[in-house]
Amino acid sequence: MRFKGLDLNLLVTLDVLLEEQNVSRSAERLHLSQPAASAALGRLRNFFNDELLVLHGKRMLPTSYAQDLAPEIKRILAQIDTLITASSSFHPGTSERTFRLMASDYITTVLITPMAARLHRIAPSVKLDIRLPYDQVLTDFEHGELDLLLAPEAFLLPNHPIELVLEENQVVLGWNRNPVFESELTVESFLACPHTAVTVGAERDLSFADRQLESLGHNRRIDIYAPNFSAVPGMLVGTDRLAVMHERLARTFLAMMPLTIAPLPLEFEPMREVMQFHTARSGDQGLKWLREQLHDAASAR
């Protein structure tokens, strides 16, 4: 199909070429021959009146015009994908749709994993593509490359719909032979122990709980910054380290390791875990169905 003289199939080719910056690799991804991919690049150069990719040594680098085009191409393709997948009806028993979600290992463990067992029965061909938080996630969401974001409310965008999934209390987790648990945990005994905290993404942002603790102004000695929540419990066993963790996730690990939990000896607001979807997908029946499954899984916990 052509639109104002442009073969719209070439938009997909351009997107891949700008990602790979290599004609041979692009041809492999597009299931084309190398000459066909080169010819497509030539047609794109003629249409846009720009070199788009320029050979520099053994690499091809995008021109400034191509760099400006790249995010717009992704946005357009994402909108087309939404138009195709967001049909007026959705049949979970026969659908082969892939839903793309961003979720931490915490919410994956306590919510998505039990939901996935149910989906295997009621929607056997539906697929989930689950991604950990990363630096470009909000940009990718705006471009339509993700269907749902699941995160604490403060981490999400203000201009798209959100739905509360669950409220989560934080508890103190530690080795069950840590002497600090022999009596009621106080602020003083809590702060006297070394701690393990969690950072998220390449920018190493603190987790919700660790942000809250930092804002309270208490001076903690953090021995370890873990890359995810699932790594924390094993780092507590055999030590006097403590960690502040979501209660649901902490109780999951109690059945697996010699750990114990105690109430947090500080005033702490519950964490509001929400899911966010793009405004453009408000009428997406498949996405509405998936959100209902997540709500059902949360209420069953």
C-alpha cells in the first residue's frame, strides 16, 4: 500500500535499519535478501531525500534527520499495532495475542505468576511478554510499545489512566536466628543492624520502601544494594542484615528459607501498586480482559 508515494511496508524496514544500523542484520530480521534490503534503503533515501544511514568505517551511522525520524516511526508503527490488536471483541479461549507488561520481580511473583496459571487454562494461546523496569520504559509506553505498566503510583505518568491493583504493607525481613528478633523490634534496634536495599534500572533508583526510609531521614548502614527483590532474602540468611520488603513477597520467601518477619517500627504509608494503560487503548477489549484477570488475582491473595 502506498501513501503519498511511500510504500508503507518500507516504514517497518526503516525502523529495523535504524535499530540495527547494518543492512545484512536488518535483512536477516526482515527475512529479506541483502540486495533486497539495500534496494529498500535506496528507495527510502530517494523518498526522504536524505542518506538516512551513512557508512563510517565498518559501521553505518544515522544522519541527524534519521535520528529525528526514528521515534516518530516507532510511534506510528505502535499505533498501527494497536489498531490491529485492539479489536472490538476479544475471545480469550482462541486469542493468540501477546500482551507486553512492565513489572518488577515482586509483582511478577505475587500477582502475575498465579494469574499465569489461570491463563494457561482459560486462554491457552495468550502470551505474556514481561519486562523488568528499565530506563526507557516510560518513553516506550508513550510510543505504544508496552500494553501495561505495573508499579507504585509515584513511578508512573500523570496523563494516562491508572487502576489500583493492591495496597501493600512493608515488613522487616531477616534471618530467623538474627538476635534482633528475640525482642520487639524498635527504631533503635532496626537502625543498629546493617541493611540490604534494592535499586532499579541502570540509574539505580531506590525502591519504593527505600525511598520512603530515606525521606524519613534515618541514618541506615546499607551493606548491599541488590539488583532486584528476589536476590535479597538469600543475602540475609546467616547474617544480621535486615531488609524492608513487601509483606506478600516476604511471606512467599518464609516458606523457602530460614527467615522471619517483624512489623516495621516506623510510620509508613501503604504502597499503592497500580497498573497504567495508554489513553489510546481505553477501548481495547483484550486489555480490559487482562486488567480484570489481574484484579481477580490480586483479590485472591
